Amino acid sequence: MPTVVTSFMYFVIAGLCEIGGGYLVWLWLREGKSIWLAVIGGGVLFVYGIVPTFQPANFGRVYAAYGGVFVALSILWGWLVDKNVPDRFDLIGGLIALVGVVIIMYAPRS
């Protein structure tokens, strides 16, 4: 069980790095903010590329599962940062994506 918790935390950290880094670049390009936000965002995106390497599974499985975490975290980011309240379909879709993560990463294999 500690491996599952640690693995899921890596997914959350990677997701926050990808979404946060992308958001900083978005602020620069779309909202006319300082280029330094884009530079910092690029650094954060670089860290995002490193974090998944700590996962215990192979590349394809990790990135497939990470997609589900990214979906759920993006909905949460939009809610908390952009103040866009998710509707029931957003929440259902995010939950389905997380169920996919659990199946892909943590289902028992022989």
C-alpha cells in the first residue's frame, strides 16, 4: 500500500508541475504578463518531465495512467484557480478518469 500512495503522490506532483508550468506560460502569452512567468513555467515543465521517472512502472503505463490524473487535476485547477465550478459531467468524467488510473497502474498482474 505505501507504494500505491507514493506512486499516486508522484502523479499529483507531476500534474501540478505540468498544469502550473503551462498556466504560467498561458499567463504570459494570453494575459500579457511578464516573460519571467514563461521562463519559470518552462523550468517547472522541465521538472514535470523528471517526476514521472520515479514511478515503478514502464513509460507507456505511467503516461497512460497520468493522463487520467491530469484530467482530474485540470478540473480541480479550473475550479480553485480560475473559479470555474465544474458541473456534474466534469466530476463524473474526472472520476471515470481516476478509475482508469487505478486499473492501469494498480491492478494485480501476474
